[in-house]
Amino acid sequence: MDVAPPRTQGILIGFAILLAGVGAASLGLSQLARAAISPALLLWAALPMVGAAAAGLALYRLHGLITARYVLNRNGLGVRWGLAVEEIPLPEVRIERPHDLLRARLRPQGAVRWPGCVVGVGEVEGLGRVEFFSTRGQAGMLLVTSPRGILAISPPDPEAFLRAFVAAARQGALDPIQARSARPDLFPARLWRDPVARPLLFAGIALPLVLLGFLGLRAASLPAAVPFGFDALGNPDSLVPPGRLLLLPLIGGLCWACDLALGSALYRRGPARNSTPAGGGAADRASSRFVPRRGHAEGDPGGDRSLAYAIWALAVVVGLLLWGAALNLLAAA
């Protein structure tokens, strides 16, 4: 049996989120291109960032939904969801419907999901850690239990899937597959988990954004011309329209983006890593009869992290310097 979960609802909602994110990013960029200095500048600057993040997340979830498959035969069970792959020998598998007391607690925790896309990991009382590869709520889920953990799946016809499992188990395995488990090691998620990288990156982008909002709030009180530099004696020089001050947060944002790209290249440098085999050995590397090896994990989290941290910290230093320059220019105005 080779089936896909019901996914029409999840794909439609995912495409709606994707379009909304692209629309928000486009609106923010178009307004930034022609907006005068005002408090609304912070909103127009935030829209592209929020929109791009929402669109990227929607694309990732849509890839999982479109590629989702459940494969079951007498040799084993295979689950594919985007870049995640699970292959389990059938003798190690137990599939059952969750009982009524568990259904109310069957949901992933801390994961971004929507109706038709129930994906993530949750700690369920009475079961422990459960990984969800489902498009339905609790009533449409089946629990797959193996020595490596518990999966929650949602085949289109749960009763037919259960019958196929019982029939396959009775037939016995002819050529049992090797157990294999692969999960994507996404680079943004790795940065999020890093206790040093996360605050550095947030501080680096927050400084120019807050400076942009600060200048917008001060716009009404600024004169028609403000200084944009100082001479050798420290006196204000080069009077310009107030809008020229927007160059300061723009420089900070560009510096952060360049440092992010360069630091990321150093951070992720290292040997590639394809999957996490459950059994190991040459037999495991050769086994992929159920689910194609289309996805692979990111590079090893090694690399020159110290240099990456230093580069990201440089963006924070530049942001602080630009704040100092802006405050001095406003004081001189």
C-alpha cells in the first residue's frame, strides 16, 4: 500500500499564507521606496521581514505536504514528509488507533501548524515523545509504535490501512528492510538553537530597526535642514534634509545582511551529513526501497564558529556606532 494523506485543505491554507507573506513583503518594500520620514517607516521596514519569514515557513510546510507518503508492505513501513524519512522493519511495528483518553492530548507542541498540516513533536502524557506527520486531527490519526519512538500518521482510510497492516504482518517478511531515520538539519533552526548566535543576530538587526523607528518618531520635531557630518573642529557641517538621516539605519541593515551571509558561510562549513541511520553499516546505506533519498541534512554544525560569532558581533558594534552618530546629529540640529 502506497498512499498520501488527505492534504487539499493544508495545501490551500499553506498557499494562502505564502501569498499573504509575499504580498506583505512587496507592500513594505514599495512603501519604503517612496515613504517620507515618519513613524510609519518602522511598519514598512518590518513588513518585508515578517512577510519573508511567513512565506519561507509556508514553502517549507508545503514541500512536506506535497511530498508526503505512507508506504506499507510485508517488509516494512516507510514514511516520507519533505526531507524527513522513516523506514521501519514490519516485525518492529505496531499500528493502532489512539484511545479516547489520548485523543484530547494528541497535538504537537511549539510547532507552527494549521488545519490540514499537523506536523511537529509533542510530549503526550501516557505515551511520551510523539512525532506528528499528519494532516488530520486526533480522530483521523493512527499511532505507529516502534523501538525508535512513536509516530502519528493520517492515512486517507485508517481502517483500510490497519487491515493492510494486519494482512502484511500475517504474510511475514520476505526481505526485511534496514531501519533508517533521517531528519533535516535546517540551518536557521540550528542558529536558533545556538545560545550565542541567536542574541547576536537579533541585536544586529534590532539596532537599525529601532533606530529607524526612533528617527520616524522624531520627524515632526526636526527642522527643515539637519547636519549630516562634522568638520575637523567638531562643528556641525553639511546641512541636508531630514530624510538623509535614513541612510544611517539603512547602512546598519546592509552591514547586518553582509555579516549574516559571511558569518553563515563560516558557521556551516564542515563535512556533509545525509541521515541518521538506525542500524548503521553498509546494508543500511544500500537500503532505500520504500522512500527515495531525495532529502539530506545540512552540513555538520562544525566550522569556524568563533570567527562567525566575531563577524556577527561586528554588526552589533556598527549598529551602536550608528546610534551614536544619529544622537549626535540630532543633538546638533
